[in-house]
Amino acid sequence: MTAPHPAAGKPVDPASLVNVPRLVTAYFAGKPDAREATQRVAFGTSGHRGSSLKNSFNEDHILATTQAICDYRREAGLTGPLFIGIDTHALAEPALASAVEVFAANGVEIMIDAQGGYTPTPVVSHAILSYNKGRSTGLADGVVITPSHNPPEDGGYKYNPPHGGPADTDVTGVVEKNANRYIEAGLKGVARMPYDRARKAATTHLHDYVTPYVADLGNTVDLAMIKSAGVRIGIDPLGGAAVHYWQPIIARYGINATVVNEAVDPTFRFMTADWDGKIRMDCSSPYAMASLIGMRDRFDVAFANDTDADRHGIVTRSNGLMNPNHFLATAIAYLFAHRPQWGKDAAIGKTIVSSSIIDRVAKKLNRRLVETPVGFKWFVEGLGSGGFGFAGEESAGASFLKRDGSVWTTDKDGIILGLLAAEIIAKTGRDPSELFNELTAEFGVPYYERIDVAATPKQKSALKALGPEQLNMTQLAGDAVCAVRTKAPGNDQPFGGIKVESDSGWFAARPSGTEDVYKIYAESFRGPDHLKQIQSDAQAAIAKVF
């Protein structure tokens, strides 16, 4: 594991802050070279991301991608409104302007925040689902302009179809291909009108995102119980899109909550540096969360969200920042014991690299566990139909059903996960860390870690194609191997790597899509030394086939 940067967890050096005027100038002045792979539109699991300083996220990318989305909508027969949300990154406002110019020129009905503010990813998902409820035609979809927790110099652009969740590759592949074709053609075929005209167009509407989401929130989390119990809550939006949602939530439900930082600043100068010295609004990182962790004694529970509020970081008085896997397991154990209206067949969704303590909790609950490849898109259908009561991934993203068993969102919602931590205290009198300790007393303590190992592009390709026969592992850290997988058991879909399991531990190896490394996720139920042996055996076995 790479040692933390000397600045990790400390206030950032003002000299290292992004130059916002330069960043925005580069957005409008830079032109991507379509021959360079790093400068093309590329949709990953969370849309297209990049930086104007690297010519990987600028005006041409957004104009071309927006036109490609308009083309897709026409081909798919989508005629309802398109909900647009942005986060607080510096490139979000310029990208919104570019997108509005193209959507308006194409006659798309667009819904922009009425206050000119920011809109979390789960709020866009909620708006899409609310509009589409009971409809079979004229369906709505949405766009969120965000690079999630990425550094301040980055921008991001993602598309959510009518199901409300992240678009699958059958959609993003078409959008990506056509967007790059427009860029190669010098934007020929991209319809666009001046921004002032686009904002005044009959198809451009101002929309109140805050009120409907806040009003429905009590149907998902028991906010009345949180109020009556007087749970003291600390909230840090990390300067993100949820920042203007908390005061309406506090006012409507009367909960005892304090927003510890309401600042919005595109340099994010109020953050502490992440593990590598960079600014990153990662609410699962103890370095990025150092400020809130330092306040833990002031509250019964505190939490933060990343910049588009689709992730959560839970800080307990008893144990500080919870490991994301630990809170997922705790949330699952609590929810399925305290949601009597959920269907008996409502399953639990988890990614293949999430902790196996979730498997043990699911077995105790007698609930079906559906293990999928990485990416929240795999949970969309189940959350939408009520087939999943809860779905989450190891990177601190999750969502769950309303209390009556109907759909809440089909994208990750860090807001409800934070409030759930407060509900757990209100209902049980114990904080989530204490509840997790009860789980480990019954199921064992999981020791989990992800490490990065250097790998060439050729080696990464070999890893992606690796099968059980080539790996040929019969022992893992002294235990017999009981399964070797290249497909997720929950849906039989390849996950782009390999997973080796024994009765007391496992590892999964996947090549990075952006860096010259491969990632090893590993877990032991025997202890840290056993975990190290699993990691060592994994690297040795993979090295033999490179």
C-alpha cells in the first residue's frame, strides 16, 4: 500500500488550489484532438469525466455529448422533460450553459433548478421517477453535471434514462460513439442557439427540486422518530450539491442537526488533503474527512456526502469514521429488521468486491443476496421494481426502498444513508459502530483492504482475460480454494477480473480503467496477518501468468 502523502489529512496549501479563471478559460478555449484517446468522450461507470486543463473536458465535449443525447432521445421516442442537475465543481456552470444551448436548439423540454442552485444526483433520480410514475409515454430522463468526489479541476457529465438510474452501456456506447463523431467533424450537425435565447426558450423551465424531494424524505427515513429521540446530528456537505437541502430538511422535520460547513467554493479550500495530497471530496477517506472526524464528540452521529451527494461517510462518537463496508452491513441488518412493509422477497444487492460480512448478514436474515459486477447500474431494475430492498457498493454508495416498499431512487443516495445512521440511534439507542460490533461478535471480524499494483497495459489486458485454468490456484493463505470466479454469481455477468474464495477469506483482482495499475480487493476473517498472506498469494499467482 502506498504511504500517505505528508500533507494527507491536513489543511490544504493555498498555493496548491486550482486557478478557477484559468480552468474556465481552458474549458472555452481548448479544443480536443480526437486522435488522442485521452481527449475523446469516454463514458465510464459514472459518465464522461476529465479536466479542461488536460483537454479532456471542455466545451466541445459537452456540445457534442448533448447533441448525441438529443439524437438518442429521438431514436428512443423520449418526449418528456429532461431534468438537469449540477454540482459545485467550477466546470459545472460552464457545462450547464453549453448543454442548455444544445438542448434548447433541439427543442428538448429541460428542467433547471429554479433558484439557479445545485442538484444532487439522487434528487435528479427522484424527480425522474416521480414524473414517470403511472406513465407509459412521454417519459422523462435526466443529466447530472458532476465528476462526483473528483478533484476541483475535474468536470463530469452523466445521463440517466427514464428508469432514473445510471445509463447502461447499450445507451452510453451509442452516445459516446456519436459524440466523438461530432467532435471529429468539427461539431458539424450539432444544433445550438445563443445562451440568452436558450434560457428564454419556451422549452426551458425553472423547476423546484428541493420541495418534492424534502417532502418525500419522511416516507423513506423515520425523521419523526429522529426528532422525538433528539439525536444530535452533525452534517458536512463538503461544499457539495446537498448544501442548500439541509436547512429545508431541518426546518420541515424539526431534527436536531447542525450543518458544520455551508461554504461553497470551487477551489474547495476548506478541505483537508486526501491520502495523495490532492483535494478530493471523498467522504469515505479518513484524510478528506479529518475535520468532521475531529468534531465527533459534539454529536451522537455525524455524516458527510461527496459533491453530488450520492455517497455517504458516517462518523460515530464511539469509533470515528466507519469503513463503508461496515456501514453497509449495519444498514442492511437494521433495515430488514425494521421495515415490516417490505416484501418478503425483497433481496439485498452488493458488488462482488464488497465485504463478505454482508453475505453472512443476508444468510441470517434469510434474504436472497444478489452479487453483481462493480457499478450501480446493476441495481437499477431491482430498486425500481422493489425486488431489492437495499443495494450498495463498497465505495460508500447505496440506496434503499421507501418504508412502504416502493421505489425511492434508482441511483445512489448519500442523504438517506446519513439520515439512516441517525434513525438507527433513535430506534436502538446504539450508534452504527456499536451495532456493527454486535454483528462481528456473531459473524466474525472482517479485515478488508484494497491495494494497487503496478501493471503495464499488456498485463492489464491479460488480467482481464484471465480464467480459472490459467490461475490454477488450489490454496489461498493456507486454506482450500472453494470458488474461482470471472462472472458475478448474482447475474452471471463478467466483472472484468477474477475472484478467488476460501471459507475464511477472498481476493478479487481487476485492472484499472484509468491508471497503469491493477486493484486487489482482499478480505480475511482471521486477522490482519492472514489478510497480508492473501494479498501476497494473490500477487504471486497473478505474476506467474503475466
